[in-house]
Amino acid sequence: MESSRSLMKPLSRNAIIGYPAGIITGITYGLNPLFAMPLMNKGAAIESILFFRYLFAVLILGGFLMLRRQDFKVSLRQAGILLALGLLYTSSSLCLFESYNYIASGLATTLIFLYPVLVAIIMVFLKVVPSWPVWLAIAATFGGVLLMTQGEAGQSLDPVGVILALVSALVYALFIVIINRSKAIAEISDTLLTFYALAVGVFVFLGKIIISGTPMTSCITTGADWMNLIGLAILPTIISTATLAVATRNIGATKASVLGVFEPITAILVGTLVFGEPLTSNIIIGITIAIVSVTFMITVTKR
């Protein structure tokens, strides 16, 4: 009776803010293929796509922060942590996009979704042990994602693509954990944190373009191409990164990462609805398992 009453307690303010933010993070990040694949299929260089994606995001965010009269000043210690966050987020994006060249985007998405497991393991080393409902949700959601991609079982696996996807998952997990655990940046707003993390990416990809000698706007010629870059800047970059920070700070790194299951769900639905990929029974069952698992975690862990 006591346990049943505890389950009826209302969600805390942090949960009301954190869980929707985590869901928005997954959905918006899952829109990467919607905007990126048309550009990559035209032959646009990955470093050019990512440079303009981050540049537009920084310009939009910077303008927003200036209108709000945001103070951009940070301490030297905070700058070092923000630099590390920027390099991690940039590396994750680069590895994810590069993996598309070696393995199917659905398979890459499945491997990327190892990051909730990695977050949970890292948190254990930091002596923050997730509760059993969170572990169960991690296992079930990952199983659901695996089920979603069973239609691709016959394809060959390029080890380079697999490694790139796994590296992307690892650095993304580190990005989440640092946001959650670093006291030095706790007072920095989510928007300003996102701005600095993305600003690092602008310089990284500009440097990569200069070093490689890649033509900056090669195969980016039409209005539709530029709209895809703006779409990349707003949805899977600005909104996804900002809501990730909100979710991580309000419900913790592990739970926020579990909600990332909406990333592969969104990517698969985009593939089905936009690119004409088949919607199999495995996909439907996998999505159902993932959503039920996340709902269970939210219901049981209300702290």
C-alpha cells in the first residue's frame, strides 16, 4: 500500500522540466539525416556541412543572447571546461557524419545509442549508481533499437564505420556527464553553454577545411541546400544541445541519456516517411518497447 501511494506522488518541478526537455533533445537530434543526407548525396564535404551548421547556429544564438543583453564573460576555468565540451560535441558530430559513409544510417544510429549505457557506466565510476528501473529502461530501450534495425541484418559491416559510431557514442556520453557533474559551469545558462560549445566547432571545422583544401561551398549551390544547413543549425544543433543541458541538469545524466531513444525513433520515422524506407513490424514493436520503457522509468523514478 505504501509503495502504491508513493507511485501516485506528483512529478517534481525538475522532472516536469527535465523529461520533456530530454524527449525534445532526442527528437530534434534524430532529424540529422533529414537535413544532412540530401547534402551528402549531392557530394557536399562533411567538414563544409558541419562548418555552416555550427556557424549559423552560433550566429543565431549569439544574436539571441545579445538581444537579451547576456554577459558573455566566463572565468578561465570555465573557459577550459567549455572548450572541452565543444571539442567533445564537435568530435561526436564529425564521427557520426563520417560513419554514414561506411555503414547505413540506421545501423549507425543503433550503435550511437550505446551512449546511455556508457553514461551509466561512467556514473558508476563516479559513485553515482543508477537505480534498477533506470538500468531496466536502458536495457529495454537498447533492445528496442536493436529490433528496429533487424531489417538491415544482411548487410556487411565496415569496421571503420562501426568504430566511428562507437567513438561518437563515447564522446557524447562524456559530454553529458561533464555537463551534469561540473560545478564550475553550473551557473552558466544553458543557452550560453550551448553558444560556447558550438563556437568551438566553428573554429575546428574551419581549420579542417583550410588544412584539407576543401572548397567551402562545393555542391552547396541551391536555396534548398542552404535551407538544409539552416535546418541543421536550428533543430539538431541549437535546440537539441540546449534542451540536453536542461534535461541533464534537472533529471541527471543517466535519465537524460535514456530519453535519447527518441533519436533513433525519429531517424527511422524520417527514413520511412521522407526517404521511402519500409516500416516493418520489427520497427513498430521496437518503437513500442522503447516508449513503454521510458514511460516506466519516468513513472517509477520520480525523485
